[in-house]
Amino acid sequence: MSEARTVIINVSARHVHLSPAHVEALFGPGYQLTVKKELMQPGQFAAEETVAVIGPKGSFPKVRVLGPARGASQVEISATDARTLGIPAVVRLSGNIAGTPGVILEGPKGRVELTEGVIVAARHIHMTPADAARYGVTDRQVVRVKTNGGRPLTFDDVIVRVRDDMALEMHIDTDEANAAGIKDGDIGEILL
């Protein structure tokens, strides 16, 4: 595998991003999320807090909240998770939640009904403008990534996301990781 365009691949398991209002609704007035573990993306963290995600057919009792709080609440799941919950699996980039399914979130202090916001995150690569220049790619460009896991394959339709506050890292969901035999920290090669 060429070293020219390599990227660390990490598996993004089901998780929840909450708005400040929903943090308070689920955990209490004035509540602040507690850092459990820093993530690779600068300023992002897995919180100590979990919530129940409840769909029309099934639920997950302890889904990790990621911080910090965001402008809008969003639940990221796999297609298999969507079937368990009984909702459509809608593939979108993070933040693009218009017209997506909703679920109920339940925390220790309350419940929130999301009318939209549940997505299967489109596979993507985070990188800085310097990384993009070095690799010869641009923001929102679609590339392929060849994996070298236990069941090597090439992922098509991988979206490049370029911002100053990002670190070079590819995210795939648990279904994709299982299909390719990928574990956190495996290396992929970006193909143009």
C-alpha cells in the first residue's frame, strides 16, 4: 500500500449529539456534559453520559453522547441499528438532518422527541486544508478508500471534509467495519 495518501480509519459506533437545550431536558437545568475520553477530532469527546434511543419497534438503552453540545440534536446509527429501531436508514453527512426520521431520547431527567435527526452517517474523511493540498483533494470531493483489514475491500463514495479544525481520519460505521474486518486505527489508502 502506498504511503502517499494513507488515512487512519476509525469505527464510529452509534452515538448521539445533543443541542444545549436537549442536554438540559435530558440531564437537568444547567447540566454540562462530562468528558470520558477525548476523540481524534480536536475539541470532540465521548461523554460519560448515555441516553436511551427509542424507536417504534425497538430501542438501545445506553447510547453514548458525544460532546460538546451542537446546534441541533442528531443520532448516528448503522443500517442494522435502523432496522432494530424500526425506522428507515437514511444515509447523510453529519448535520444534514432535514427530512430524516426521528426517535425518542430518554435521559435520567426527561424525554425528548426528535421529529428528525437520525442518520446513517455517510462514510467520510476529515482533513485540514494542508492535508487536502498534500493529497490533491478538495472539500466535498468523492474518493475511494482501499482497506487492508481482515477482509480487504475498497469503499466507494467516501466524502472528503476539509476544515482547519479537523484531524486526518476516516469514519465508517459498524456495519461497514464488520464487512471489511476493520478495527480502530487500521490504515486505508485514498484512491482518486
